[in-house]
Amino acid sequence: MRANPPSPPVRQGLSLDHKLDIVGIFLVLVGLLTGLSLLSATNSPLTGSWVSGLRKAFGLGVYLFPGTLIVTGLWLVLRNFERIPRLGLERLLGIGLLFFNILAALHTLLLMGGESSSQELAQAGGGGGYTGALIYQALVVVLGTGGAAVALLAWLMIALLLILDVTVLEMAHRLSPWWLRLRDGAEDMWEDFRTGSPRGASDTRSTLLTDGFTPTGESPLYQEGSAAGAQLTSSSLPSQLAAAGSPFTSAQPPRRLWILPSVENILEAGVDVTYDNTADERRSQIIEDTLASFGAPVKVVEVNRGPTITQFGVEPDFIESRTGRMRVRVGKIAALADDLALALSARTIRIQAPVPGKGFVGIEVPNEEIALVSLRSVIQSEAFKRLKSPLRFALGLNVSGHALAADLAAMPHLLIAGATGSGKSVCVNALITGLLLHNTPDDLRLIMVDPKRVELTSYNGIPHLLAPVVVELERVVAALQWVLREMDMRYRKLAEKGCRNIQEYNARIAAPGPRQGPAPANMVTGADLPNVKPGTTQESRLPYLVVIIDELADLMMLAPDETERAVTRLAQLARATGIHLVIATQRPSVDVVTGLIKANFPARIAFAVASGVDSRVILDQPGAERLLGRGDMLFQAPDAAAPVRLQGVFVSDNEIQQLVNYWRAFAGSMQPTATAAGGIPDMPGSPLPLKQMPLWEEMKAEDENDPLLPEAVDLARRQGRASISMLQRRLRIGYTRSARLIETMESKGIIGPPEPGSGARQILDYGEVGEPGEE
């Protein structure tokens, strides 16, 4: 039979993108023609009628109409650019609501100024035209004059929320600096009018410096990007604030003014790198020829150039077999990695088969020259700016050269592992630098553990630290126990307020209105703070708390059970209270990164390791053993199916020192901040240099007055000897507590030093019991 001829393909119409482009161009054209007609003295009959109709319809708002059309049209045409905000129906609706709100407001203001009537004003082309008159009359009839004004204000807020795509709290936060400037300007004008003499420049500068301080210790209204910040943000300002003694008096505690540092003043700009396309073409040909010679023909369909490696996307071709044509198996291409490395004269090659979301196999070949990825270039990228979390930080550039950033609050904990010299410490410093650039001490507090004593100790003295960097391993367990106690206290605070997480708690604290729930424990009196009435509560926002441990292996060697128990409990429960862990280790073995720890750290970063076994410990799959080192890493996101290869950002010692010096200059004006667990752990001393009070000072006092100390002394005297293991067995306590009891008894002169070999200690003071055997 004769087959039916195939039906001709149905011709499709214009796509949605083409339609939006046409609409955008048409709106821009109409806006330009309308604007030129408004500015022109002579018009044609068509444009004259068009302008006359617009004047009657929109009144004075006719001059905003062309601009609205042009902006909307350009938005439609440029909607695919990264720097252009996403265009949606909500934004278009917000623009329309804002335009009609302005028309109604113009009509209302002119009528309040003494114009005759709404219809006469509209007929004369004034106010908001007939459109403004219609809206005004409808609001006045339904709500009255006062209600119409309130409705217009609410209308304006809704329009701005839709256009800016922010919440009410975020908008209030952005508008608060402008309100403060407006209020200060009104006060200055009234003062000038009352006294008859304008204030001098020195008074203005003094007001500018002291503005933003609150004696009650609440969160500062000042943030980066505010109006005052444009005048105050500079690297030299903190030293001026510390040197200026006039705003800080002993009679009244100063109100805190935290000024976020400028990225341009702290971080160095990156260097652009030029790439050689001919080299990529040559290597593409070598890959195709080499695989074809081994019976696996492929075709290079995509080349992605990154700072460290170049990814060649190859598509498997067909080969002839006895059963016909068949495509080359992906596993056969992956098995030829060493042969490709030999042909390309590369140190190592990683094959990703296949690339997630793509229809090809990725062959990652090292570049001849490694490009440096600066922290500043990633922070100023659109990928970083799209993240609105306060705990965002820069990661690096992927194989395509695109910036990648992450949110620590969403992880919520991070595990970093890699061999020595692979870039692990640089990654930790870049994370800390990113947090310090975008968070004040009221928003973020840090606890750092650095057994190596050289990586994180340079951050000592910054106001974000709750205590100096912990370098003694014996104190690490006490620090983790303090964090556990802080977590429990924060959960109690959340339960009192009926909140599920720290974001809801802080939003409720910041919201105006009467406080609900039982009275909190932090009641203040008039003697505690000036200008505060006795019996009032002084509630403050809970800051985020990030615990950074630079080397986990040393802690697991010293006290594995206590460390694993504390880290696991924090990783399981601390997310809702705003406590996050960042743990790094250079020995990714199963006895350090245990299964219990790894199960609670879904976000992981793997740098170059020695073997595939270490890679499986970190990522549960091989791949990290083929990394190049020097910042080359694999990032496993909690919501990603496969790790992403990145070149990590680099932050120099000079940049870190500039940032540390910037924040240290504020330490002289820092006010103490009470933690949820109670007490003020970070009261700075005077004069400089500052020495922060250890946050576990209370725990040290508890250790010295251990309730088991008399029983331990009596047991040791009756036995005639003392040791840590004996106290563990007889008193049924842990190693840490038993060791503290032994140290306390030695400091009191009851027992002597440990004997070599056995570790037992002789009794020096038998007290009233007497030496065993004496009668």
C-alpha cells in the first residue's frame, strides 16, 4: 500500500517573547511621541487632540504618563538582562496603582489649597484630571475627607510594596533613615527660627555623629545604604569615632552607631584575564581524535571556560555494530580519563558523566594559567546580590565563570574538609570576611576555635566576638557546652513569644505595640539605665550566632564523645535559634567525620584530598581526589543532587587586617550585650588594648565549686591515691569533669603531680581522716 504523505507542519504564531518585545517597543514609541508633543509649542491635529485628551484625563499627571510608558516599555524589552529586576504582573499592577494614586493625591492637595470644585479643576486640566476627580469623589463619598487621606496613604504603601517586591518591615527599615533626616531637619529649622542663629558646622557634625545612639541598647537604625551612610561610610571614620570623646560621656551611656564597612575600601579589585580561544579549539580537536582512536567517537558541542579548568562538553556519537548503529556508552568515555590526560599533557582530568541538566558529558581539563578569583568581584555580582539573607557569603566561580554565593542560614551548617594547602583556611577566612562585611555586632556574634593558633587569632578584638579566639583544646568542650546552654535559653524565649524561629522572634520584638506573654527575666530599673522608667522591660533582638571550628580532628582526639555529642545536638536543634556551625578539618577520615556528624551537615565543601576514600567520606562519592588544590573545590548544596566544581574566592591577609582594624576601632564605643543564657560576656575594658571577658567565666566558677569536690577529696584520701580513671569509675562521671576535679585538688595542694607511667597521684594532705593504716 502506498503510505499517506506526511501532513505539512502547522505554522506557529509569534512567541510570547516576540509579543512582549513588540509591546515594549510600542510603549516606548508612544511615550516618546507623547513627551515630545507635551514639550512642543506646535502640534499636528492628531497629536494636539491626543495631548488635549490626556490633559483632561490626567491633569498635571500628564507629565508622568510618558515617563511611565517609556519605563514600562524598556522594562519589557530589557527583561532578560541580569541587572534588570524580574518583570511580573505584580510590578505592572504596582506601577499602575502608583500612577493613579499620584493623580488622586494631586487632586486632593489642590482642592485643599483653595480650588473651587473637583469638576472645574478637572475641566481646566489641573490636579489629576477627570481620573483624579473620579477617584477623589469616590473616596470622599465613601470614607470622608480624613478617611480618603488615610486610604491614599495605604494605597501608596501597597503600590510601593508591589513595585519594590519587599515586605512592610523591609520598607520601614529603608525609610527610617530618611524619616530621621526629615525629623532632624525640621528640628533644626525650628531651632534656627526660635534662636534666630543657624547652627554651625561643628554642631551639625556632632549631631551627625551622635544620631543613631539609643541608651536602651536597642538595635541601631543605621544600616549600609541609608542616607546618612553615604556620608559616613569610610575606612577612616571608626578611628574618628573612637578618638572623639565628646559624644561619649560617663553620665549617660552612648547609643551605638554601627556603620558597615565599604566593600570598595576594604577589598581589592580583581584582575581581568584574557583567554586564548585557539588553545581551546586545539584541545577540542585532541579530545575528539583521542576518543575516536579508542573506539569512542564524540563531538565537542560546548566549551565552558572557568578560572581554573575548562569544561569541554562532548556528545557521544554513533558506532557501527552487528546489530546496527548504537551510541557510545557514557561509561566508556569516563574510563578513558587517564588516556585523555596523557594526550592533553594534563596533570589530572575529571570527567562528569553526564553533566546534570545538560545532554553531554563534561571533560574538565586544567588551564595552563589559573586565574585569581577576588572576593570583591563575587560580592559585587548579581548572584550575590540576589541573596537577601544576612548570613550570605561568597563561594567562587563555577566552570562557566559565573559567580556562586550561598546562604548559611539555609544550609544550616557547613562542613569543610581538604588536605593541607588545598585552600581550606582561605575558604574559612573568606566566609568570615563576607559575614563581617554585611553584619553589625547587633546582628551577628561569633565564637571561633583555632587549635593551630595562627589562622583565626587575627580576629581578636573585633566586637562580633563573644570571647577571644579559643586556642586551648581543654576549653573547647566548655565553649560548646555554653553554646548548648545558649540554645536552650533561646528556645525558652521563642516559646514565651510563641515564635517558631529567630526571624519571627526578632520581627515581633521590632514590631510596635504592647508586649504579650509573661514578663521576661531581664527587667531593668532606673538605676541600671538612664532615661528608662523603673519596671520596664528592655528586650532586644537575638543576634545570629556562628560557631567556627578550624580543626575538628584535634577535638575528636582529645574528647571524642563530648565533642561528637555537642556538635550533633547543635546541628540537629540549633537552626531555629539562629545558631550555625562551620567546621573545618584536614583529616577527613571516618573517625573524625563520623556518620552521626556527617548526617547532620548536608552542606559540604571538599577541597583536594589524597584518595578517593577521603572523597567518599566527605561527599559520599569520588571526585575530590582529582581536584587541583589552591582553592579548587566541590560544593555540595543541601538541595542539589550532585556537587558543583568551583574555584574558591581568595582573600589576602592585607584585606583581612583592614577589615579587622575597621571593626576594632568601634570596640571603644561598644555597649555590652546580654545573651539569652544571661549575663554580659563581652564587656570591654578600658583603656585600650581591649581584653574581652571569657563567655564561660561563670562555668569556670561552677567548676571550682563542683558539688562532687568534697566527695572526690574524701574518696582520694581513703584510697590513698587519686587518678582520673578512678574518679570516673567510682563517681560515675565523664572524663572532662573528672579531669577538672583532679586539677582542682592539685591546685588546692591535696594531691601531687602525676607519676610517670601510671598517671596516679600521691596524697599530700590527708586532713582529719589521716593516712590509711594510722591508728
